[in-house]
Amino acid sequence: MEAQGERLLQDLVKQEKSLLLKVDEAKAKARATVEQAEAQAAKLKQEAQAQADALAKSDAQSAAEEATNVREGVVSGAREAAQGLEQQATAKRDSVVATLMEKVLP
């Protein structure tokens, strides 16, 4: 009877060691899974940051191009207006000179 009790005790110790080994293996596997997930998360974060940077650069470039187009449009409009005013001034000057010449030199 005592031998049977000793044997049961040894079996329990074996099972406990086996379970502890399985627990340690499960912890190691979980640690590896967490490390892998962290590495994937870091990679995804880096990729997302790169995409965000590229998008921001593209948006900034588009905004700069649009600003250049608007500025060129305003400058072009101002030049056209100035040319129109210059033509009007030249036409009026010629008319005034002609009128003065008629009055001065009848």
C-alpha cells in the first residue's frame, strides 16, 4: 500500500513538472507572439507614417502649384488692366495734345 502511495505521489510530481513545462512553453510562445505583433505594429506604423508623409508632401505641392496659378492669374490680370489704362492715357494724351495744338496754333 505504501509503495502504491509512493508511486501515485511520483506520478503527481511528474504531472506537475509536465504541466509546469507546458506553462513555460506557453509563456515563451505567448512572449514570441507578442514580440511578433509588436514588430508588425511598428512596421505598420512606419508604413502609415511614410504614406502620411507622402500624402502631406503631395498636398503641399498641389497647394503650392495652385497658389502659383492664382498668383500668375492676378499678376496677368493686373498687367492687362495696366496696359488698358496705359492705352487710355495715351489716347487721351494724344487727344489733349491735338486739342491744345488747335487752340495754340489756329
